[in-house]
Amino acid sequence: MGTPATPTAARTVRQPLDGLRLETSAQQGPPDPPGPGADVVVQHLRRLGAEGGEGGRDSEDSEGGESTAGGRHITLGGAGFGDVSLVTAWGDAARDATDEATVQATTGMMAVHGRRDGSPRGLAVDYAATATGVLAVQGLLAGLFAQARGTAAPGRVRVSAERAGLLAVSQYLAAAGAEEGEAAELAPGGPPFTSSDGTVFELETLDPGVWAAFWRALGAPQEAIRRGWRPFQFRYATACAPFPPVLHDVVRAHTWGRIRHVAEASGADVCALRSIGDRVGEADGAAPWQVRSYEDAYTPSYSRENGSLARPLSGTTDGPLAGLTVLEAGRRIQAPLAAHLLGLLGADVVRVEPPGGDPLRGMPPACSGVSARWLALNRGKRAVEVDIKSAADRARLRELVAGADVFLHNWAPGKAAQLSLDRADLVASAPGLVYAYTSGWADRVPDPPMGTDFMVQARTGVGEAVRPADEPPAPSLMTLLDVLGGLLGAEAILAGLLTRERTGRGVGVESSLLGAADVLTASARARVAAGGTARRPAGFRRPLPTADGWLSPTDASAPAAAAYDLRRLPTPEAVGLLRGHGLSAAPVTTDLSALLRSPGPCGQIPRDTHGAPAVPAPWVFA
């Protein structure tokens, strides 16, 4: 790697981390227990080209599972880069957050996931640890990118599962801290549905007219159709959908074939729940993102002399991405969250919104007249209004792209090409652009349904993996894949930015909800591939009731804790009782507004200038 500092020589780099070395056990003495998400970190860094990392598993199935990498400290360096070290931990302010179960309990994840069922439930996948691993890779990539640019670069990154959990529930937390109530009822209920011949399925439409046509064709009462739309529409925001129970009765009177025919005729999408075994049979082993360099010449902001990084820039910055511009044309959660994370790392994020602004700005509940949920994903971003149906406005958008470092969108498949806004259309004016697309399916599944969170959960077996053996498979109504997909999108963009600096080329990156599903269910798929079961045992991560709430034992303490009847004890006494017998547990946060008290279970969560809760950045750099 000690070649002259020219773009042509730099193009020998084929992957973002080519030539870098990964070490997983740099500390002296016996190795510490592995930190949360360590296997995800090792696997993703290897997929990005780093070498080493012995101690983690080599298989793709190490992602999203129980950490086995040999030690909590991970260091990445070489190829002219100084070392960047990583530490992951379970808790920060929450002293009770000591494993996956207690992090889910403390941060409110159990409460949100359990809304559909009427009581807190633990996710049977290691969601907090998986998110921690992806965020940790982001931190490492951001540190390396800062070195490549010659700006003040961190040498150490720390990420906690507690902060990852808070980020996962940030929209729900924002709503809980708003100055007005929810626009839709928070009560048990929701999909999936079951046909007369036993097919369990998800239903999706974003159009109230399609919703009505589907149910009318099946003979549903008009009043139930009318009353059902609002909770169904808001389930992405509330994690529950208490529509009239008669709608479940209606579909139970029809065969799956009839339901599919009605869906096709009305324009709705339906998807039968598939198993983890089904996904094992069709999985292609692809990485959760793609990072591709192009031939276009670009002058990077660094040079190499004698194999070391030169540092032409100096001074402090407001983050590793300070000075970069990200142009984001995103809707809903996945792309806006990816851009939000880049903003937290210091980038200037500019949203592309339709004429009149993003209608979701007004989605209740609000803080100072702005949607609290919208602020959770979009605070701090600038905005420009563009009518992408107008040729003149599309030309203006191309001019904006020419001045940006990243262009990110999550438009429907084929729409960018239709609008002449695909990467091939932008390369002449923006040869160094990182062109990022966050999709639903990444063209990896034949005949896919609509690429939304709950449909991808249904199609990929997530609905089976997130619930223990004594619960019927059902996708979580917490937006698991939208959030994890946003995290993977930001990870891919950071890898693209580093690749651009190292190669002198423009870069295209793509991530997907399908990739998020595969990362999340990797351990379940590994168990099935080895001849075991995808599902966790009955009662897995199910909180125990107390006199005034719930508590969650750690996974290790849960079998013994289940023998105690704690229903007559207040939660603090119940936790103390278990601790007195050598068992660990944490109170379950059931009211998310409790997280906003000073101090709350997870420390102080600040509010922004609108008065909305603002979950802190998940990384601590030093």
C-alpha cells in the first residue's frame, strides 16, 4: 500500500477496508466477556475487506447472534491508518442493563413490542446487540474516514446497547414526550390475519380506497371498514392496531386462494408468513449492503506519502463528517434515519421535500406545532422543496446533487431511472458522488410483495424468530426492520465515503430491509441449518409480573427466577429479592415517558428546541 498518491494507484483498493487489520483480543490477561454485537462487528468488518479477527465465527450466520468474539476490545488499523479501537458495553446510565433482556426491558423495547399483545414482551432475537454492532462499525468507519480526510480523528469509539435501544424506540419515545396525546388509540390488536384454511398472512396498503375495496369484496361491515383504517394506518407509529375484531372473523370465512384473488383485484398486497427454514432454503449469502466503486475520476481530500496518511487539514471539527453535505430524498423511516445518523456524525443534511413540505411534519402528536415523531428522525436537517414531476425542478435537483457528497433516496424500484435521477444520470456533474439507495428487497427475492417493514418480516421468517415457541408466529408491530435498515444504510454510506477517499472514484451503495432481516435472524437461520429449531423456548424473555408492574430477569437468571411468585411485591422489592438469591433482573419500563424523568432509568434525555425528546448520539468518541 506504499504507492504514490495518485487516484490511479489508489484504485487498487477493491473494498473499503482492504489492507486493514482487525484485532479482537488486544487486552492483557484473561479476555473480558465479549461486548454486545461483537460478532456483528467482526463479520461486517471482514465483509468490508478487513483481515484478521480470529475468535469470531467466519460464517455469515455469526451476524445478529450471541457474541463469541474473543474479547471486548476490537482494534482496526494498518495500510497507513492509525489504530481505531472499539469497546461495546451493555449499559451506560442504566446499571440494571447487563444483557440483551435487561436492555430491552430498561429502554422500553419490551413495552413497544408488547403493545399488540397488551403486555410487555421481549424480542426473542438479540435486537439491541445487533443494532449495537452495526452502530459500532459506523463509528469505526467514521474514525477512519476522518483520518483519510486529514481532520481531527478519534482513536477510540464506545457504543452501548442501552443507547442502541433508545435509538430503536426514539420515535415512540418522542410521541410519549409530546405536548399532546396520540392521534390513534394505544390498545392491543393488529395483524396478522388467518384464512379459513389456516394460512397466516400480513396485509399491506397505503391507500384507504384500496383498504376499503379489499374488505368490501370479502363482505366486511362498512362500519368496521371505516373504523379499521385509522389504527391500521397508524400501526407504524403506534406499534399496535386495535381495529374491529370482526375483520379477523371476516377473513376466517375465506380461503387463502380467495383472499389472494381479492387482494390482486383491489390493489392490496398480502403475504403468507414464512418460516426461518424457508428463508434458509432460499438465502443467497449476500452481504446486507453493496458498495461499488465506479471509473469516474474524483480528487480525494487526502494523499499518501511513504505509506502514511498525510494530514493537509487541521483544527477541530464538529464530528467526523463535518463539512460534508448529504442530500436526502427519503420517506418514512429507513432513509431519513440513515441521514439522521450521518447528521449526528457532523454532516450537513438537506432534505428534499415535495412542494408545501413533508406532510409528515404535521403528524400528531406534536411539539411546538411539529410532529414529535418527525423530529426524532429529521431534527437539525435543512430542507429544500422540489417537485420531482417538474422537469425544471429535476434540473434544479441535479444542480443540488452536484454540490453534495452523498445523494440518498428510498424511492420505489425504477423510479429514479424513470425520473432520470439514477446514478448514471448524475455522474457527469457529480463524479465523486456517493449514490445511496435504501430499498425493500434489493432485487434478491422473486415476485416480492410491497417492500415495507411488516411485509418483509412476514416474507423472511422474522415473525417466527421474534417470538418464543409458545407464541404463534407474528411480525412485531415495532418497526424493527425500518430502524435496522436505516442503521445498515448509514453503515453502507460510511463505507462508501471511505472507499471514495481511498480510490478517487465515485461510489454506489445499496442497502435493504431484506438485508436487515437477514442480519437480525442470522442466529436463528444458523440453528435451523444445523438441524435445530429457529425458535427460542417457551416463555423466553417474557417479563414476570409484580404488584405494580413487571421485571425482566437476565437470560441467564430467567429459568431460576421463573420459580418465584413476585405478584405481591412492588417491583423494587422483587428485584431485590432476586438479587438476594444471586439472580439478576431489571424493572421493565412500561411508560416511555418515565425515560424522560430526571434522572430516568437511562439517565438524562434532553429535549430539542421544539421541546421534543432528543435521544443522544449512540457513539462516544475519544
